[in-house]
Amino acid sequence: MSRATVVGGGPNGLAAAVALAAEGVDVTVLEASDEVGGGARSGEGLLPGLVHDHCSAFHPMAAGSPFLNRLGLDRYGLSWRWAEIDCAHPLDGGDAALLYRSVEDTAAGLGADGARWRRAFGRPSAEYDTLAPDIMRPLLRVPEHPLALARFGLPTLLPGSAYARLFATEKGRALFGGVAAHAFRPLHYPLTSAIGAGIITAGHRWGWPVAAGGSGSITAALAALLADLGGKVETGTPVRAANQLPAADVTLFDLAPDVVAALLDGTLPPRVARAFRRFRRAPGAFKVDFAVEGGVPWASPDVGRAGTVHLGGSFAEVAATEREINAGRMPDRPFVLVGQQYLADPQRSAGDIHPVYSYAHVPHGYAGDATAAIIAQIERFAPGFRDRIVAQAPYGPASFAAANPNFAGGDIITGAKDARQLVLGPRASLSPYDLGVPGMYLCSAATPPGPGVHGMCGANAARQALRYLRRQGAA
């Protein structure tokens, strides 16, 4: 039996381990933390009975993942829950743009932009299950469905600011811009519409669900399946140097490229080591978990029905804040994402005390305290929020990095998603998972298709590792 080691027990590491174990490989996952999951963890860290997600919270890409969907993870306790409205983007004055799972319902609320939204996202959403195998793997491949991919992909080459001009109203532009801001990039750069359009399209097909009981339910299900397949997970087992790696036929790393370069110092080919050390990091996140009595008192009642809320005002304001954080400057009014997961999954609350999740986009390595800025942004659209806070817990870039080296500087998306890194991964190669060392592969969110708890980075890398094992067996 072939043996595999997977370093890192995040969603992609576990997905890679499952894919290998399903083919009869003897797999061991080495996780530095005391629990698996990486960014996909959850727990009662603020008040007893109140469940907060650690990092990843809403899962349109996971619900529609070609890999996860064929595993039958419902047998291991995974189930999805949806809020009535997927996402809301409130504007000053009390109005709000609303994103529903239904394209038609979303278009109906956008007035003059309804037909434009329908043209932009109607057909790609209907074709999403056909598109997914192509967009969830390296793009520099011959696609299975070239026409469908071209129809979807060509508009996403535009900067987010150009794509937003497809819409005539502030509601339409702001709704798109808030989702595009998930790229943590200045929206006037090429390809910054790709992540926004991808999330919106996946969401119109699958919604923006949460995992019942917390995001940790996803990785717990993967770990349980891995155990049933004969794989092993060893927690509390950091690997900091190549000589700590056990003997294995293949080794996969669910780590950021710069972390791999330090771990495999002297082992990687020089060109790969140089590329990994030059790996560009994204801006950071500053997270605050709140316990809120009675929920958030949004000025627009519809926002109180949305699982995700984007706080950034107009498209122009969102674009300005993303320029600022990428230039290393902290804006007075940062872009803030608020999660109301308990609307879809009430078991996360404790009576009338509800867990509210939030994070602001901040400069990479930001050392200040963004708590007041986050509260002020929520107050801007929900007057009286401050008075409802029962408890709060800040979690800045240094805390993210201390808990997980992949999140250095608060970079929760594992690397800047500029045009080169988004398309090629951490180095210019047709094989973004290959480390240049026989039998060693990168499987983290630094590789295509990028961040999200979809497991596709791990599954794609495992597929390459399996091809290597078959060649070795044939030899």
C-alpha cells in the first residue's frame, strides 16, 4: 500500500487526504493545532451556548463543490441551512440592495437594474453545474465546456469597476461591489470582477448556506469520512522542517507557499523556492465576535433577514476603502462583513442572545484595534446596535497569524488574488500543485481555484499525486 502524508488539516488538507484514502492510499494528516479544520472551525468562545465561526462562515462554493457533493457527507452529520435572504448591502438613508438565491427575486428588487442583473447572472447560474468542473480547477487547461466557460469567463476579465458600470443604479453597483470586495483587491485592477461574479453565480445556483452547528461541521464530516476510509489524523503535531516529515510515497502541504519554502529550505528547486518566498500576501482581516441581545437593529428591516451583510456604502466608497488597505492605510470607514448565521441556524443562539460575526478589511499586518471602526460601521446602518452588545471579542491579524501561519498578517484568503496568482497560483507553471520535488505537492488555497471551503485545491492536488503513484507503480 502506498503511503501519503498531508501536512495541515484544513479543508483542503482533509479533502486531499480523503481523495487519496478513497483510492487505497494509507494517509496520515499532521495538524499543528489541537483540532483540525483550519479556518473552517467553530466553537463557544464568547459565551456558553453561543456558537461562532472562527473564519469561514458562508459556503456557496462548498455547497456546489463537485468534490464535496459526491462524498455523501450528510452521513457524517453535515447539513446546510439557508437564511431567507443570502446577502444585503444597506445604503445610507435606509434603503438596501438584496441578494436572493433566486435571480428573479434579486432582479425584482433592483428596479431599473433588474434586467441587467438577469442578463449578467441568469444564464451562468443556470449553467453553473456544467461550469463548475472547469472553473474549479486550473484555468490553463483545455476546458470541458469551452463555450459556456467563455460566456461566463470573458466578462470577468474586466476590473470590478468596469463590470459595475453594467448597472445603472447605486443599488445594483453596490450589491455587485460588496461581493467583488471579497477579493481584497483594488477594484480598478483587471480580473477583480472574477471572484465577485463567481460567488454570485454559485450563490444563485446553491445559495449562501451555513453548516448546521457551525463551519466546523464540514471539516468534522471530512475527518469522520477519512477515518472510515482508514486514514489517520494526528493533531498537535507541528512540522517545521523537512527532517520532521515521515517517510512517504507522496507528501502534500495544505500550507501557504512561503511557509512551505521555510519548511523545505534546501529541498525545493531554487526557482520554486524563489517563487514561494516572493509569494504576495493579501491585506488582512480584523474580526470581532459579538453577543447581541435581540439581534442587530437594522434601519432596513429586510437586512435583518439576511445571512450576510456587506457594510461599505456606495460602490465608490467600497472601491476607495479597498484601494486604501492595499496601499497600507487604514480607512476611517472600512469595508465590514457581518454574519447573522443564527438566522439560518437558530441552535447557535442562547435564548435572545445571538452570535453576530464581523470582520473588517484592514492593511496586511495591521497592528491597531479596528473594533471601534467596526462598531461604528454597524451603527451607521443599525442605530442602537452598541447598546445591545452583551459581550465582544476582537481577533486581529496577529491573532490570526499566531493561530495559523497560513494567515500571516491576517491574510485569511492565503495570498493576494492579483491576476497572476489568481490564474497561475504561486508560480508560473502549468502544474500549480507540483513542488518540483518528486512526490511533493501544494494543496492549499494558494492554488487554483483559491479560497473557500470547497476542497477543490486538495482534490486537484490529490489527483496529481495519484497519477504520480500510478506511474511509480507502473515503473
